[in-house]
Amino acid sequence: MSWSELQRLVEEAETDGSLRRGLRRCRSQRELLMACRRLGYRIQALDLRHARALERQERERITRADRWCAPEIRQGGG
């Protein structure tokens, strides 16, 4: 399954600065996928879309939680 490959890539990129810099140079999704495949990761476009959707959902969840936070907590008061 390629989702596990994406997770492996992320974990390795978090610890390997050279890998991270190389991936950041990619200018498009296609270029990123090609670079990953050259490096031996079996990642598909669907995996990237899924990861982006999960990230968006998490940001929205955090935003909603922040809105529900009591005003005195947001302002640092008590």
C-alpha cells in the first residue's frame, strides 16, 4: 500500500535534511512523485490528495476548537 510509503517518506524527511531539501525543490506534484519514485518510494497522487485532505480537516478542527474556547482563555485572563 502506498499510504504506508508516504508515511515512511515523511518520517525519513523529518530526520534527513538532505532528503527534505531535495523534496522542497520539486515544483509540481508530478515532479514530487517522480522524485519519490526515483528514491524508491511507491507513492501515488491519490496518497498526496488524501494527505492534503487530512491536513485540511485537522486545520479546520483546530480552528473550530479555537472558536469555542472561552474568551478569557484566549485573552489570557481568568
